[in-house]
Amino acid sequence: GNHLPKLKVVDQNDAFTERLLIVPFLHPVNKHEQDVHLLQKLLSEKPYITKWAITGLSRLIRNNYQFTRCEQSDEILASYRRSNNSVRMFVDECCELDPSLRTHTCILEEAYHDYCSRLGELPLEDKFFHDALKSIPGVTSGRFRIDGENRNGYNGIALYEP
């Protein structure tokens, strides 16, 4: 397709996106430069194209069914993953990850909702937001005191200071 699908749920473990094979077409051909006889030319070369495809299939099998990676495809996929995960985007753009940091849950929730509102995105339900935060390596939930308030929060994450 010309556009990647918009996911309705967070692909937390990248199960969906890991199955995508992105083939970027970086050199579009202008309408006036297109070969109107291309189909006939390809059909006339059918035996060679078939042999080329079988050679490629053999290489794919030898490579344990893993396609050769392409830098452009990897960049598109990384961007796609981020754009379909508002929590990941929020953390990447608004938060700092460090074992010495900690933040109360209400602070992160409010900042996340503000972030989504600025982007015109619908925030995830709180349960999914917290599941996504807990899936970040080094981020754990707990109860602790900050500025005299004992509340639930997260260790290992804080908002960037303005």
C-alpha cells in the first residue's frame, strides 16, 4: 500500500510491526516517462524473471527466511512504531529515563494527556498507559514520598525540566 495502517491499540511488543516488510519506492517514475509497453516486455522475459525469483527464494531460505535489511526500511519502520504508540512518543519527547529519578503517577498522567491533546491524539486509557510505562526497561511502579506527599508513582522516569 501507499500508506501504513493506523493501529487502534498499542503494539507493545511489536508483534504486528515485526511482521511488516516495508519496501520503499524511492524513485517514482513520472507519468510521461512511464513505459506503456512494460507489461509486454516483462511477459517476454517471464522465464528469466522466474529463474531470478527462484534464486531469490533459495537465498531467502538459506537466510532462515529473513529478508535482507535496508536502512530506509528500518527508518520507516522505527518512525511507524513511534507514531502508533503515543506513550512511546511521550516518553521519547517529554521524559528522562534514569534509575535515580522518580515521579508520582498523577504528574505523568496529566503530562501525557496534555501531550496527546497538543498532538490531537486520543490518549490511551489509564490502564494501557500504565502497562506501557511498566514495560519500559528500568521503569518500575511503587509508592514513595516526594515533597511531603506519599503517592503511587514510577521509579526510573521523570519529566524533562522546562
